[in-house]
Amino acid sequence: MPASAIGKISMEPEQSERHAEGHQHLDVRRVLAEEWREGEPEPADECSRLCSRQLAHERVRRDAVQRDARQLQHVVGEHRVIRDPDDGRRQRIGAEQVLGERGDACVRRERREVPPVAGERQMLRVPRQDRGVQQRIAGVAEDVRGENREQVSKEQERDPEIAERGQRHSRTNITTVLKDRMRAFVRRLRRWLSPTLRRPDLLEAREREAGIDFVYRFVLARPADEEGRARYLRRMQDEGMTLREVAAEIAASDEFQRRLRGTIAREHDEASGALAQSEALVDAGALSATLSVEDLARTADEYYRTTLQFADRYLAKPFADPRDTPDLLGSFAHLVAGLRLVPGMTVLDFGAGACWTTRCLTQLGCEAIALDVSPTALELGKQLYARLPPIGSTPPPRFLVFDGRRIDLPDASVDRIFCFDAFHHVPNPADVMRELGRVLRPGGVAGFSEPGRHHSKGARSQYEMKNYTAIENDVVMEDVWTWARAAGFVDLELAAFSTESYRVPPAEFDEITRGGRALSRYADRVRVFLQGHQTFLLTKGVRGKGEGERPVRDSREREGLTGEIAIQLERGSVGSGEPVRGTATVQNVGSVSWLPGSTPHGGVNLGVHLRARDGSPISVDFARIRLEGTTAPGRTQRVEFALTPPDPGDYLLEFDLVSEGVGWFEMNGSATITRAITVS
């Protein structure tokens, strides 16, 4: 099938015989004209009506095809000529890429569907008979082709499809079927072509096939089998699957895992040393069983001591290597967002290593505690703080050595636990999870950024376990949740995201934002990423009266801060030096508890803005009215106040609730209350 088959849907009459094998063209007018030139008399009125009707349908088909042609004008490639059957006007279209992507398959599909009605190289003959019009169809399906060689009755020449419809075999039936088929063809053509018009960067079929073979040879060390090649070719064409996604899917196959178990040959990207082939994978569980917790703690410290030549790389994280920076920063950002950190929180950085995450937590205003089994790593962390201290006034960090069993902190002493790429290294995860639950306050959250459930089988993990006796456990969420529930956690959430950039042309970006097919391709990319990256959050229950009850969030977070205010002033006019007295009633209509107004960060008070009578601001923080105690959602507080008056003049007092260090409630949509006063 030539690549330009679709370009010849409608063409000059003299071309039709030459290209009969390449398309489904049925020019009834030309066939009739040939019949008449052979000496047949002019057709009767019935035949004239048939021809007129067929010509009208031909024009409908021609117009539809030409509309498609105009859509293809801006596609670069080989030019084809489509001739207008009526006036000979020519229109050029660039169709090579479109035809190469969609045309052949579309025409092959149409060739399979059209023959029951018209067939390939069929001619519809309309000879004049004494009694009415008789239609003879040649080249129809095999089961009726033999009967058509003889002149038989109309009932024997009836088209199978028309017979199924229960219609009479007449001139109208054949015309209607041809018209319906052509309209369906044009609709199908548009559906097939539109994805190509939106994706001009799609690979040609030969390039796709070569790419798939390369991926098979690279990942599985063998050529692609016919079934696999056909499956991925179809998905690349119909679903927009990329070669990178093909490689990721093949790498996740059982065949690759079996190959990986037999031999490991990868290069360690930090040490740049080649890993020799091994007979079998190192089993993380078996490695843990051969060493005690204390032995593994010493091994971890030895790892840092033997790699001190990389100290600057440790301290430069997350900016030590541009290849790692996007993933480190992206994962860090999602973990911080999930933990809902606010200044003043006490945060335990579990498995802090050289403490780059600890320093970031300090810079965010948290009281950070760096915990690690390696004293050498913590010494590197102290160097980091000395060489690059946090900016501004921040709480000093604490450094704790972990013996692998018990954390040297009191019960319920930290607000958050931050574990970045460390939990999969512990040999006793159930015991460690119990310790994390012990030191976390009720309602606190522990956040983890960890690899996936097949982490231990990766080449780098195998390298670390073989050369440094480091533990590289798989992180299986079912096991994590079992340990967490036993430690007092009541909720588990996982973050679905990807730190890999998915770059698309503008048209596909718009399609993603509209929720089109391109969105599913992006979702596939995220799915592949999440197979090796797991960011999850564990919330500790509130014990006591509601054993295991989920916590209520508080006013240290901006989300959920809304309230209602009522203000009653004793007088609207006061003398100079006379306080402005009144009563305020405030109600918590949000979803978080308000901490007492005396709390340094997140305490809720009633603030007052001072404005001129025209509304222009004079003082944003004119006064504070202290709210005492915690105000739960739905509760109300009533407080009397006396404000020091401004200088004599006419003013507006605007009352708004404020969470100190977090924000004004008006920013969340709460209404403010304004009262006019005069100071004489």
C-alpha cells in the first residue's frame, strides 16, 4: 500500500484505473458515461434521477474530503493533487507525514469494510431496460460473485448487506449505502488524522520499530519478539507511549528481574568503579540477619569514615550534582508540604546523615534535632552549620547519636518526624517505628521519603550492600502500615507526584489542562516514577478520652482559619486620652483549633487596623485584643477591650482576627468589622 493512498481519495478519471489497487474510489458518473458512449440510448427518467442523486452524494463526499485536505495544508511533506470533479480547480496539500502515520492503516481498514457493498475495482452498471432500471453489482463478496456471472433475477443479485436491512434492492438502496459508507469513512479519517495533527513530532513507524528493538536489546539483551513489537507499536501509535515509557515497562517485567538476579553489571556513579558480575543478588534480609544492630551501626559510621574524601559533596547537598538536585528538592518539598511545618515546631530529623535536611529545617524556623547512628556523619553536620549557618534568628539545632534501638528523647517530645531516604536502611524497622511513635506527640505527623518495594534489587543497592555492608531494604507499604498501627499511628497517606519534568508542545499542554487523552500519558509517567519513589505520612492518634482518635489541626496552619466577629462600642466619640471601650464576640467557624493568643507562633488574637474616614490605612497593627485559652471549632469567646485612642480626629477602626506569624483571617475570606470613632 503506497503511503499516499489517502491523498488519492478523489482524483482525475484517467488516474482511477492506475490507482485502483491503492484506494476505494467509485466514480459512478464515469462508469455511466462509458456505458452511454458505447452507443446506449440516453437513460430514462428513472436513470436520470439516479444519476442526479448519485452526483449529489458525490459532491457531499468530495466536499468532506476537501475539508480534510484543507486541514492538512500546514503539514510539511510531499504534495498531492486533489482535483475538483466539477470545475477542475486544484488544491495542494502537504500530506506525507499524516499519510505515513495514519493513512495506510486507515485505508487498509476501509478496504476490509467496503467490499461487501462496492468491493475493489467495482463498476456499477445501469443499462436501460424496457421495464425499469436493473442494477448489476460485480466484484462483491465471494459467496455471491459466482451468481453474478449469470443474468439472474433481482432476488439473486441482491446485496447481502441490503438484504439484512430488509430493504428492496433498488437504485435508492445502493446510493444510500454508498453515501453512508463514504460519510463513515470521512468521519473515521478525521478521527485517525486529528491525533497526528496535534502531535507533529510523533516518530515514523520505522523509527518506532527500530527504537523498540534497541530497548529490547539494551534491557533484555535480545531482539524484540513479534508479539511484543506489535504491542508496543500499537500503544505508541494509539496511546502516544514514548520509548522511555517502553523501556520503563520492560525494565519492570519479570523477564528483566530474572535476568537481574543472574548478573549485576552496573557502574557506581559516585565511586565510578565497575561492579563485577555476581552469581546472585545480595539479599537485604539475609544480610541483616547475619549482623547485630550494633554491628550495622558501626558499619554505617565506617561508611562515612571511609568516604570522607566526598565530604564536600555531602555538605553541598542538595546542590552537589545537577542530576540529583531536581529529585532531592522535589521530594523534600512534597515532604515539607505534607508535614505542614510551621516555625517553632520541634522536628526530629531521623537518619539525618550529614544534616543538609536538618539545616533546611532550621532555616524554616523549626527546632531541629539531627539523629543518626553515625557520629562521623553528625560531625559533618556540625561543620555544615559552622561553614554555612542559617540566615536570621533561628533555633539552634541538637545532635543525637542513635544506638539503633532507643531514641534518647522523652515520650511525646517532638511535633514532627522528618525521615528523608533513611528508613529503608534500618535493620529492625518494627522496633524503630515503635520508638518514633513513642517520641511523637499525640496528633503529630511522621513523614517519610523512601524508595519502592523492589529497591533492594536495584544495581546501586546491590553495589552498596556488597561493598559497604549497607542495608537496602525494600519498602512495602503493607508492612509499614502494620508496624505503624502497632506504634499508635491511626492514618496513612501517600503523596502521588513526580519530580521528573514532562515536557510537551503547547497543544498537548492545553490538552492536559483540559483533561484530554494527553493527561493519561502524563499519568503513565507519574505511575512509572511512583514505582520507585514513595512519600508517605503517618499521623499519631490522640490518646485519652478518645483513644486512637484523629487529631484536630490548629491555628499554626493557614488553611481552615475562618471566624466571625461582632463588635459593640460603648461610645462612638471619646475625648483625647480617653480609652475606646467595647465588647467583642468572636466565633470559630473554621476547621482548626485556635491556640491561645499568648502562643508565640499561631496564637489567635483580635487585631485592629486604624484607617482614615476615607478608608486609607494609617496603622495596620494599631492594637491587639488578647484571646485567652484554646478555641475549638464551633466555640465562641466574648472579651471586653479598652483601646488607647489615636490623636484627635475622625477614624475608622477595622477589626480582624489574626493568627500570629501565620496571617490575617481576611486572607482566608473572613469578613472584617468596621466602626467609626471620633477623638476630640
